Amino acid sequence: MAASSNAEQTQLQDMEEEDAGMEEREMESEEEEEGMGVENSDEDEEDDSSEDEKENEAEIQRLEEQLSINAFDYNCHVDLIKLLKQEGELFRLRKARQKMSELFPLTEEIWLDWLKDESRLTEEEPNREKVYELFERAVKDYICPDIWLEYAQYSIGGMGSPGGIDRVRSIFERAVTAVGLHMTKGQMVWEAYREFENVILSTVQPTPGRIPSHEEQEMLNTQLERIHTLFRRQLNIPLMDMEATYAEYEEWSEHGVPEMVMRQYKNALQQMEKCKPFEEALLVAEPPKLAEYQAYIDFELKEGDPARIQITFERTLAENCLVPDMWAKYTTYLDRQLKIKDLVLSTHERAVRNCPWTMGLWKSYLLALERHGADHQTVSDVFEKALNAGFIQATDYVEIWQAYLDYLRRRVDFSKESSKELEELRAAFSRSLDYMKHDVEERFGESGDPSCIIMQIWARIEALHCKNMQKARELWDKIMTKGNAKYANMWLEYYNLERSCGDSTHCRKALHRAVQCTSDYPEHVCEVLLTFERVEGSLEDWDVAVQKTETRLNRINEQRAKAAEKEANLARQDEERTEQRRKAKAEKKAQKKVQKGTRAGEKRKAEQDDYQDEWNEDAGPKRHRGNSDQTTDEYMETETGLFGKTAPPGYKPAPPAAKKTLQGASAPSHRQNDDNPELRNDNSSVFVSNLAYTLEEPEAKLRTLFETCGPIKQVRPIFTNKGSFKGYGYVQFESLVSVPEALKLDRRDVEGRPMFVSPCVDKNRNPDFKVFKYNTIMEKHKIFISGLPFSCTKEQLEEICGNHGTVKDVRLVTYRSGKPKGLAYVEFADETQASQAVLKMDGMDVEGNKIAVAISNPPRRSLPDKPGSSRSTGDMMPRQVYGARGKGRTQLSLLPRSLHRQNAPVGKVENGTAAEQVPASTAANAAGEPKQLSNSDFAKMLLNK
């Protein structure tokens, strides 16, 4: 039994081993299959990654080629750096960053990425110096606490080298000097500095139980004093979360907080409370926070602490580095207040690197270099960079040349007859004139110096300092040949120079030439010549002067008379053409009315029915309201019938019931609001137009659109006689204050069309009223963009333009139907940002369209002829009788012309009604009682005709 049991156990063990072997083999086969699957998936991933790499490499090559064409494409640099970092191309990445840093100041984010990459790659001590140099470049671009903190932490890694600890302390000291006053981020630099000193303290403290030596005790005391000093310095500065630092100092100090430190801490706490509102405003504001920073700067300027003013400016510029006005304010403050050479010059250099297109910054930089005694070569190099900066106006080049020439003139010692500096000055003057003639004129189409200011300055220098009148006269001859001979002020300038440095003979010649050439103020030049001869001339000179001046003035008067006559003829021709166009338009309109009147059938019957309705209906005075896009007439009648006409003989008014029936049949219910004209108030109303004719429930729709502006008194959409909506109407509010809010809805999209909203104005009382709200003159802070794709939205354009400045408003130009024209106006915060946007965006590709960008300079709007300006009113009805659009279809008179009553002269017309003074003969008509005509009356009328 025991043997059999052992055999069974052995057999079971063998079976179990076989099962285990089978399981192992199955697992191995599964692992092999999984391995094959993994290999296949790895191969797929490799294929995908290789395709991505090819695409990225192609994009990298495209960006590099684009930069070879235009090295100043900032966004292209940024995209290239991102791609190279993604691909891990470290050598090419370093080269790309280096090129960008040579052309532009880098942002804090780009610098931190670069510094962290280089820090990881150069752990060996010999290569650490290159990283230190990179950090030094980084801290010069902007004052950034994070970069300083990264710099200090990197230096701690090298504290084991000789002099390493002193180097770390030096970097920390520079950091707290540069950014230690930063209200929100300065605290972390102070804490890092204290933490470093605490680590050093732990290394000099003796082990417990061992008595330190004298030298060790001195080192310990020195280190403790360093930490005490850091606490005291930090508590003397207003920083956020100062209370925690004070509590930490109380806990750390064995002898408590000294009384002097406590007083300093309280003062800093009070200062922090003053600054806290400005810091809170910055926290909640949207970038770039320029207004909030400006308020902060104004506050610090009043407080007068130079260090705090400087850190506030630096914080502002870190977020608004492309705002030239802010750089100008900062550099001006440094030039006039601090006057520290290194700080002033470095700030000027940063300013022109950030905003190289701003001439004023380069000009201030040249003055600062001269003011602080920079060598001549440095000033010349900066000037050459300024010439290549790409200014946006021709006059900018004139001003920068003037600044450089002024600098060169101040270097010359004119007591010497000839010197190297004088020759250099003359060479610079000659070069400036050539530069204006070739470079500036070719680029801008003008020299930028029409009055030849540079040549005038050169002539004065030659005359006053060099006593070289011959050269001065040659220069003035060139000035006059450049189109300036017709201006009196130019001749008088030359005359004054001759009076100061020349002689009487040349003065007389100059005045005689001025009399012959001047065309703007010849009388003044003639008077100067006569005065000169009274003082210095002989009788013969006086006679010649009188003869020349009289001849010249007579010729001038003849020319002026001819010009005035020519202008009058042109005005008369224009008026005649306008009158011809008006008559042609009137004839064409009359022909259309005749054609409409000849139609038979139901239309003629409808006209007669409408005509009967007009005599039956009661209505208020006709009103006119204007809009910049659309002028409309609201159909209303006078109390005497249609437009003041008397009823024909034998006419009997319809009974009230029939009248009500006719009104209900011919006019839709939407006109119920028009039955109470006395309730209207134009001052609290707006005119709404350009709405779709197919707009459903226009009254409800308008009420919904304008109810946010204030309580609405009534909404009056205008309909045709057949009940169709005309696309315009009126919205009257309870209060006048709602009108400005309603006008803000102008151009709002309503069912695919821009809705026009304008003031409700009586055109009869205000015929010259215009509501065109856009300027028709040059707007230097606004740019005009053409060639935009029709799919471009306002948000897309804001994003594109936002890269070049602060966008205040974007207006896409559309047709009345709401379809885009591919045009837009973009308003920037100031002129400089707009000019920079023109430089950067002109020729840009937007969704396959090459756009054109220029400073906004809209064409002048042609003024329409005033109604009735050239019409004869002796034999015509007043304009108000027919309304702004003449007779309507339902206003045709069915009486023969010979039976028309001659209307008495109409007085002053207001709101479409005649004045109260009417002749007695028409009193009955004004009262609505038609006068019965006899046969003799008809005979008299026919005989008169």
C-alpha cells in the first residue's frame, strides 16, 4: 500500500510537472505573440515618429529660409526655437537663441528656458563661466526676479570652488538691489538669500559639547550678524506678507527684535498699506495693465523715493516693453533725476532695442552719450544703428541727422581756422544731404525736409562761426532752387543772415529777388525792401525800389483777379451741372409717375380709393427724420386734407363709420401708434433703419433689442399701405438718458444685416444735420486694412493686431446687407503703436490674402446739395408741401391744372406745417371748410390761365 501510494504520488508529481511545463510553454508562446505585437506597434510608432520628424524638419527649414530673407521676423524666431527644442536639436537650438538675442531683447520665459537648458548641459566647472555670461546678458534685458533667483541658485552649485561663497553673496546682493523692492516677488529673493546664509551658519557652528576656538567664535558671530542684517534690511522695505517675516525674526532672534527695527518695520508696513490698492488693481487688471501701472508710477513720483520709482518703472516695462512713451518717461526721469551713468546709458540702450522704430528714443540716447562723456566712436556707432532702425516717417531721419550734426558742431573749436572736427562736420553735412536725396526720397517719396532746415543750419554755421559767406550764399542758392523761392519767410531768413554777416549790396540783391519771386506774401517783402532803402539807400535806390514794388504788386493783383474770376466760373459751372442733374432726375421721376398713372385696372382703382381715403383721414403734421444712411418720410396728412390742399367742389366728408372702415382696410394695425403725434418727443427718440423687409414682428423685435437701454414709451415701425414693413422705424424712450445708450447699438447685427441707429432729428429745422460718426481726416492712432478675406472675424483681427500694441477698437466695414467688404479700421492706444503695426503688418498673409495696411486717412465725404439751394421758388410749391421725396403715388391730384387754386405765399415752415400767418382768403381752407365756387369763379380762373 505504501509502495502504491508512493507511486501514485510520483505519478501525480509527474503529471503536475507536465501541466506546469505545458503552462510554461503556453505562457512562452503568448509572450512571443505579445512580443511580436509589441514589435509591430513599435514599428508603427517609429513610422509615425519618422513622419513627424520629416514634417518638423521641413518646417524648420522653411522657418530658417524665411529668417534668411527677413531676420527681423520676431514670431518666426519664436516658432523656430519651439520646434528645435521639441526635436532636441541642442546645437541648432543654441544657435537660434543666440541669433534672436542679438536682434531682440528676450522675454522672461525664453530666457528661463535657455538658462535652464544650458545649466543642465554645463555641469563641469570650466563651462560654468559661459553660463555665468549668459545670466549676465539675461539680467540686462529686463528686471525679472525669477531670472535673478535662478542666477543665484545656479551660483550656489559652484560655491565649492575657490571664491565660490563670495561670488554667491555678490550675486545675491546684486539681486536684492535690483529686485528686492519688488512688492510681490522681492520677498522670495530675500528668503533665498537668508536660507543660503543659514546653510553657511550651520557649517561654522561647533559640534555640541566642544568649545569653539577664538577664530571659530568670530566666524560664528560674523555669520549671525549677517543674518540679523538681512532680517533688518528686509523689514525696512514694504513687501507683501511682511508680517510673516517679522514673526520669523522674532522667533529666530535670541534677544528679541530691537526697538529701532520695530520702528522701521512699522513705517514699512504703513508704506505697504499705501501701495496695497495699486497692487490689488494690478492683480485684477487684464494685461498689459498700462493704465494701472501709470497710476502706480504717478503715486511713486509724488512719494519721491528714487529706488521705488525705478522698480515701478521696471515692472511696468517688463509687461509693456513695446510702449515707446513709457521708455521715454523712464529715460527722462533717469536723465534729470538720478544721473547715474551706467544706469542711464544701459536703460537708453534697452529702450532702443525694444522700440528701434522710435526716433525720439535714439535722439535721447545720443544726447545721453554726449552728456556722460562717451567717446566719439561710440556715439557714431549708435547713430549708424539709428539710421538702420527703420523709422516710419521721413521727418524722423531729418531730426536724427539734426541731433547728430548738433553733436558734431559742439565738438568743433571754431577759434582754429581748420581742424579735424570741422572737416568731419562739413563731411557729415554733405552726407546728410545725399542721404536725404537718395535713401529717404526713394523710400518715402519725399525728403522730409522741404524747408531745407539742414542746409539753413549749415549756412548759419559757415556764416557765423567760419566767416565763410561765400559758402553760405551758395547753400542759400540751392535752398531757393528747391521750390522755396516763392515763400516770403525764406527770403527774409536769407536777408537777416546777410544783415548779420554780409553787406548792404547782397541785402539789396536778396530783397530785389524776393520781390520778383515771392507769391504768398509779396506785400510784406515789398514793405521790407522800402524800409531798407529808407534807412540805407540813395534816391536812385529808392526810385528803383518803388518802381519794382509797384510793378510787382500790380501784376499780383491782376493775377488774383483772374484767379477769382476763374474760381467763380468754375463754381457757376458746378452749380449749372448740379441744376441739370436735378432737372434730369426730376424729369425721370415724373416719367415714372406718368407710367404708373397709366396702368389700368385694379391699380388705378386702388389709387382712387387711396385718394378718397386721404380726404377722409385725420392726421397730424408730416414729419421728417434724417439718418446718415437713409432719409424716410412717415405718411401723415394735414388737417385741411392732403398736404394742405382744399377739397374739390362738391366733396362731402365720409361718415365716421365709413371713415373707420376705410382706415381699417387701407392701413395696417401697426400704425396705431401714429395716431397720437402729440405724444412724440424727438429728443427722447432714435431712428432705426437698414432692417430687413422680411423682419417678423418688427415692433416686438425692436422692443427686445432696445429694452436694455431704458424704459420704452413706444415703438413705431413704418409699414407700406399694403402692410409690408419698410425696414425702418422709431423707438421713443421714457427718458432722455436712454438715447445715448441706444446709439451704442448702432451697426449691431440683426438677422445678418447691420442695424443703423441715429438721433431722431427734424431735417426741416436742422437741414445741415449729419450723423456720420466717423472722422474724415487723418487719424494717426488708427490703421486702415484692405484685402482681408471675407471670412475674417473681428476676434481674429483683434488677435492679429494685438501682437503689435493695445487694440482699443476694431471695425469691419460691411455693405448695407451685412456682407463684408474686406476692409477694416483698427484703433490703437497711441500713434506709435499704430505706426509699428503698419510696419509689421503691411503685406502680411491672412488666410491666403495679402493685406495692405496704412494709417487711416479717409477721403472727404462729398456734401449733398441742400434742397432748394438753386431752385426758383416763385412758381413752385414749397418743398415741405411734397415732402423729402416729392409727390407720392397716392398724392396725385385729379383736378385739371387750370382749376388748381393759386396758393398764397407760405411763411416759415416748421415740421412740415405752414406758419400761423396765412392770408385771410385762405382762412376758410385752413379751417377745413372748402369755399363753394360759382360759374363766374371758374370763368375767371380759366381767363387768368
